[in-house]
Amino acid sequence: MLVLDRSFDALHRRYERLLHGTLNWVPVTAVFSLVVLGHIYFLYATAKSELAPPEDQGIIISASPGRAQLDAEQRQLTTRIVYETFVKHPETDHVFQLDIPGRRSPAWC
């Protein structure tokens, strides 16, 4: 057995004994639970109302893999569906769409 495996097994056994002993002692578990529950109010009261940073611009960049030889009608239909999907959200300020016909999808798609 490797040294790392023996060390991890020893750590696992010690943690298991400590956790088992702590959970079997009800006063410790109850006090810890009350401390955590009591601090939830303070965490909520001091949280910012806007969790997103102001520099977040909400930009979505997507690439749609598909055949490079889509005809114009199919490409317009696909473009329209994508546009309508983004616009239906009330948070949407504006949509900028770029369609490059005949271009193959990138390898990471």
C-alpha cells in the first residue's frame, strides 16, 4: 500500500471516530445547530440586495454547430428562433446577433 493510501486511511478512521463521538453527544450537536441557525439571520441581513457585480454585463456568446450548407430559409428560421428565445426574457436590454453563413463550427462546439 502506498504511503498516501495509508495516510488517507488513518485520517479517514480518525475523522470517522471524532464525528461518531460528536454526533452521539447530543448537547454538542444541539448547540452547534443553534449557532448555525442563529447566524443565518445575520448572514441574510448583511447580504447585498444585488449579488451580481456591477461590471457583469450579462453577455451570452453561443455557437450553433450544424451543416455549413444550410439554405437561406433554414438559416433565417434558426436565427429567428434564437432571437425570440433571448428576447422573451424581461431582463433583456438588447440582442446582437451575428450569422456567418458557410462557416464551419469551431472545434470546441
